[in-house]
Amino acid sequence: MSKKEAFKLQYPIEVDGIETDTLHLRRMTVADLEAVEHEKNELKRGTAILARLANIPPAVVSTMDVADFEKISEKAAGFLV
């Protein structure tokens, strides 16, 4: 379950003051879904889940380029399977 997948960003972001062009996402758990089930807004729910999977603050996810966010969100959805 500790397998992580690397996702190359087309547009780098800053995490902890360091520019990065790759995020490493772990597989999604039921606990991740439970943690965001209260969120009614689909975009905020996606941001929160991505932040949990990449172990970065939601505010950092919010700085991502939309193209990168959509690409990673689409692939992260496959972690449910």
C-alpha cells in the first residue's frame, strides 16, 4: 500500500519554499474519502484529496496550474480501483 506514483508537472509549484516539478502521490484510502466527505464543493473536495495524497498543504494545491491539476486529478481517480 505504500506504493507512490510520480507525476511530472508541466508548470512547477513551490512546496516548502522549494520549486518542484514532480509530485509523489500515494494510493487513496477510505480514510481520505471520509476526511473530505463533508465538503460539498467538488473542486474543494478534489483539492483536499490531492493535498492528502501528495502530503502538501491545500493552499499549495490551489497554486497549481489548472492543466496540471486536471491531469493529476484524473490519474488519482484511478487510485480508487
